[in-house]
Amino acid sequence: METGHEPEDLPGDRGFRLTPQRAGPFIEAWGPDRITCMAEAVGALVSVFADLRDTATTTMLPMVLESAPTPDLLVGLLEEVIDTVDVFEKVPVHVHLAEAEDGGMAGDLEVVDVAEVALIGPVPKAVSWHGLEVGEHGGTWRCRVVLEV
């Protein structure tokens, strides 16, 4: 994956950053492995619409993503987060992921009720496939995606 960013311009070994765009927020996340990168992408997505600083009580929601190419897994994971907010009115505070033997992912979302969260923006409606990038480059996994609001 070529993203135009060299590893040294990424602060720390894991994290994310947001860039506002007309089409919707653009998120970039990174980590030392695929799981960490995707977990950071979830954090980036949630930070677009929620301030989680004062959340306390959590519930666990199990999650399984069937084996698929990495871009499909990333989109599936982010859409799972959007659906959790939209359908169950729960906001993910943490995501716990593990690689599944079949190439998919399994884990759970640690969530709180929407009413317990300070909403700071609209919840994205979808993940755009346009400009989606995910992969390992120079020992760091990185992903870039535009969210549709």
C-alpha cells in the first residue's frame, strides 16, 4: 500500500488522525499489525461523533467477521460499529479483536448506551470504498478511509 506517508511521520507505533473533507471525515489509522491498525480505525470512527472521556459502564457485544480480503474486513468492522450505534443505540468504547484461523476476525465491542455519551457530531452513515487503502508498508500497518455522513 502506498499512502504517501512515510512511517516516520506517524506519531507513535499506533494511533489515528482525522482530516475533515467535504465528502465526509477522512480517517487514517496505523499500528504494528493488522489487528491494532483496525482497532485504531474503530477509535478514529467513534471520535468523529462521540466524546468518550466520561463513560463508565460498559456491556460486551460479541462480533465475528467472516474470512475476506483485508479491505472487506476493515469495511465490515467499521460498518459493524455504525450499525451498533444505529440499531442498538450503543457506542463502542473499546474493541477487542483477534485473528481467526479462517482469515476472518473475532472479538467483541465494549459499548455504552448512546445516552451516556456526549455526541459531538453526526454518526457516519457508511464507509466509502472510494480511496480506501489498507495494508502493511515499512513494518507498519496503515489504513485510510472516507466516512459518509
